[in-house]
Amino acid sequence: MTGAVAVADTSAPAPLSRARTNIVFGTIVLGMLMAALDQTIVSTALPTIVADLGGAGHLAWVVTSYLLAEAVATALAGKLGDLFGRKLVFQLSALIFIVGSMVAGLANGMLLLIIARAVQGLGAGGLMVTAMALIADIIPLRERGKYQGALGAVFGVTTVIGPTLGGLFTDHASWRWCFYVNVPVAIVMIALAARTIPRVRAAIKPIIDYAGIGLVALGVSSLILGLEWGGTEYPWGSGQIIGLFVAAVLLLAAFVAVELRATEPMLPMGLFRSRVFTVCSILSFIVGFAMLGSITYLPAYLQYVNGVSATASGVRTLPLVAGLLFTSILSGQIVGKTGRYRYFPIVGTAVMAVGLYLMSTMGRTTSIWLESLYMLILGLGIGLAMQVLTIVVQNTVPYTQLGTATSGVTFFRTLGSAFGTAIFGTLYTNQITTDLTAALTEVKVVPPAVAANPQQLRALPADVAAPIIDAYARSIDHVFLWVVPVALVGFVVAWFLKEIPLRDSVRAGASDVGEGFSVPDSPDRLVLLERAVSGAMRKAHAKGPIGPRILADSGSKLSPGRAWALGQVYMHTRVRGVATLEAIAQAHKMPPEVIRPIYVQVIAAGYVSADDGRVRLTDSGRAEVDRIHASWRHWLDTQLDDWDYRDPADHALLDQALENIATKLLDEEAQEREPVDA
């Protein structure tokens, strides 16, 4: 989850036009939409999938395999993007996603479906991480916040529409169309990406922690397999289950040992010295555990117990998602304005525990309104707890560890989702096996295949179906009841979260939906530092243009117009190797005659020299630009809390970031003015 600081290649393409930027963004949104949607789209289809393919005991792995593979891919994709180019990794991820989707749609057994879902997860993780990285590569810094916010909103919206869309496909076409639908969309996306997304590669070759990624993937998989197979496939005390647990312990211990020695570790163990990071990681795990587990098994309850269709079960889960969205956005707004966050996860985990307990009391006679209220309460709790976790971590770790810490919290949430789904499945399978066997013995006339099919179960006479329905209700209630202690553990852990004043840059981005949903982000700490700078800019700019303030504080005698002219020469020389009036004018969509007067002035003043159509900074011009850049650094030193320009690591990181963005910031501020001398 770390990486060498990726600096854009100096051969990077010229800025994109507004129209092309929007097309590129639309292409990236398609990738994010597909990847995020497949986390939840299968939940309403799972009962029908089990009825069609069998293997009810492996139901949880249809979701878990996707999440585990996605976690591995998010750790790898950022580094591979730096190594081979993000455009190529984005397209290859889409191709992998297509293959997984096609095989999943064609699967004739549960094992093949689980394997196909893992392939989908690999593609999805690559799509999500490279989508965020491409935004950083392509979108101008001033506008990046709103585009990233929109991408985060897409991630959130998929939580709403996923179950309903899966139900529509299941009821009106086939559950297989939950996967087939990805194929044409991904093909269009690959074609658009090939034509529209510019190729940007990193100038520094990253170091990939293959050993760490492999060990944590194998260790977590062994642990989840042991938890899922225990008591179902094999007795808890069997050699197979004990062997899986021993293997998990050894593999995870080896992972820790490797991370302690790795040059660029996937998850630096030093992060856990921070109590804030440790607490947020645990809470992120618990939030993922409760959210994905609930969303996966609620549709099964609604279809088996309430007798609703797959589509209706998706619609009926909307109170949970509505509550989650509402408190996630609301808490982000409050945190952004007040800078206080500590009590949100405390209250959120408490409300989660109440919601889970209330849902464990639902049964065949519970009204739709009570069920909806209980789901709403659970959603409100999840939203309160999840919004602040990434924000808090970004606020407390050094800027040199922003990428690893942000990715770490997201990684733990994904792991929590995988564990939650698997453990929900284990609890459900162990309970339903006993309860359903007793119910079928009682009614005698119902074959097991009919009891496993929600559509056929609804067609049975009420008195015959009642014992079977009660068996399903008790089994799923049993699951929710056993998750209450997990939420209570989160409540206790949340009290250890330390309140630290939020950085201004973090407060500016606290209301972004994407932060709340923990969208898998770019692991590049330079990209995250640029975002922090952007957040500080947005907050400061709300009080008025800061360009004149920076210029005045620098001590430079340049007017804004002349500062703009020198900044353009510096930027074009750095990025393209040469600066000409024609290129500068073209970049701003204006005739060269418009900017010629200001360059006549700076040439006459000795700041710029002109030769063969090219313009260059003179020594005095370079001195003025350096003075303005120093003023930018001083201003950032006052805005970016916990950053110290005297610290060599902070100094080097910000200098690298400023090398990419300082001239853009100068340019963007000056664009608000006419390029004439004041």
C-alpha cells in the first residue's frame, strides 16, 4: 500500500479540453460503476442462485471471494500502474473483469461461480484504484475535488441500486444477467479508454511487495475457510479445520515479519504505533463486517420469510441504505464545519448494536413498517461510524505516510466485509441445517428442493409453509443476534479514539461522499498530498483569491500580470522543455496578440529573454519565480498541520508535489485575471 513517490513523466500530454475531460471522466465512471456495483448486485440473486446451482453452504463465498480478490488487487494495482502506466492497467483490469463476468454468467456449479467471482474481484480492484489515480493524472487540481466527490457519489449510489438491479434481473431475465450486463459496458469502456485517456507513466520505478501481498492473501483466505467450513464441511476439532487455523497463524506471522523488513511494505507495521490508526482500522473492519454482511443476508430474509420477489427484496432494503447515506453525509458536513469527530463512531457503533438486536427479533408476523424501521436504525448507525474513519487517519499520520495509512484503513474495511459475509454465512448455515431439517420432518410433504426455492416456497399452502418460513426466520435472526457483540466491541474500541484538531485541508474534504464510503484510493502519497493542498486551496479561496496574497507576501515587485507571464514561461519550460508565446496562448484558447503586450513588458524589464520564437527566464526572472514559490511553501506551511518544511522527508515530499502543482496553482489563480499589467 505504499509506493515510491510517483512523479508524472515530463513527456506528459498537454492539458485536455473540457469536452475530452468529461469524456475521460465518463469512461472512468463506467469502470468505477461496474466494480462497485458487483459488490452488492448479487445479494438479491443469491437465494435463486442457490436454488439453481445448489451448494447453499458455499453461498457466502460468492461475495467473499470477490472481496478478498478485490483487496489483493487494490494493493497491487497502484504499483502496477506506476510500473506499466495507469491507462494500460485500467484497460487490463476491465478485460479481467469481462472474463470473470462471462464465466460467472455461464457457471454451472457453485465452485466455478466462486472462482469467476474471484476473477471479477481482481478486475474490480484494479478498476477502482486506477480510476482514482487517473483522476489525479488528468483532472486539473482546482477541479479535482468535485470530480473525486462525484466518483465517490457513484460508489455510494451503487449501494442503493445494486440489490434492486440484481432483483430486477433475477425476476425478469435470469440471475446470470447480473454478470452478463458487465460485458458490453466493459467493452465500450475499453474502447473509449483507448481513444480518450492519455498515457501517463511514473518516472520512478516502484517496488512491489509481492511477498507481503501473497502472504496476507493466503493467511486471510485460510482463516476464512476455517471459519466457514468449521461445523459444516468438517467438525470444528478436525485436522482440516485446525490445520487451516494453524496455517492462517503461520502465514499472517510471516506477513508481519516480511513487512518489518520490506523496503516498501504493503502495510508498514510502524503505522500501528499510532493509536488513532489502530482504532480506526478496527472500527473500519467492524463497519465493513456489519454492512456487507447485512446487505448480503437481508434479501434472503425478505424473500424466504416475507415471501417477496427478488426485486421487492432489493427495494425493501432501501431504508438501511437511506439511513447509511443520510448519516454519512450529515456527519461529514458536521465534521467539516466543527472539526470534531470523536463521538460519531461511538454513537454509530451503539446504534449499530441496537439495530442488529432489533433485526434479530424479526419474524413471520413482523410488520413491514417495523422491519423498515429496524433496517433504518442499522443504516443510521453504520453511516455515523463509517464517515469519519478515513478522515481521522488522514488527519493524524505524517504526510509521508498518507498513502499507506489511507489504503490501510480501506483494506481493513474490505477485509471486514469479507469476514462479515463469511461469518454471517457460517452462522446461517449451521443454524438453518438444524432448523430446516426439523421443519421438513414436521411437514413431511415438502421436498428439500422446494424449501430451498423462495418462489416455490411462496406457492405452498400457508399452514404447510409456516414451519419452513419460521426456520429461515430463526436462522437469520440467529445471525443478527450473534453480530451484536461485534458492534459492542466496536463501541468499546471507539472510546479509545483520540480527538485531534483537524487539518484545514482535511476539513475541506470531510463532506465528500467518497471519503465516507472509503473508496479504494490511490496509494500514491504524492497524489494524496496534492489533494490536501487542493483542500487547503478551496478553503482559503472561499475567503477570496489567494494569488494576490501570495504575491504580496513573497516580497516580489511583480504585478499579477507579470507574475502570470513568468509563471507560464516556467511551467511550459518544465513540462514541455520549451516555451513559446503561441503555445502559451493556445493553452488558454486565445490569440498570441492578446498576451504579447505583457511579454513585451517582462522582456523589457529583463525578466525574460526571447530568441527564435522561444522565451526563457533570465536570472532575475528565475529569482522572482523562486521568490513566489518560496511564498507558496510558507503559506502551505501554515495550512498543512503536522507538516514541517524543516523535516527532510516532509521537505522532499512537498518539493516533489510542488514541482507538479505549484505552477498550475499560479496559473489557475492568474486565469481569473486578464493577462495585462495592472
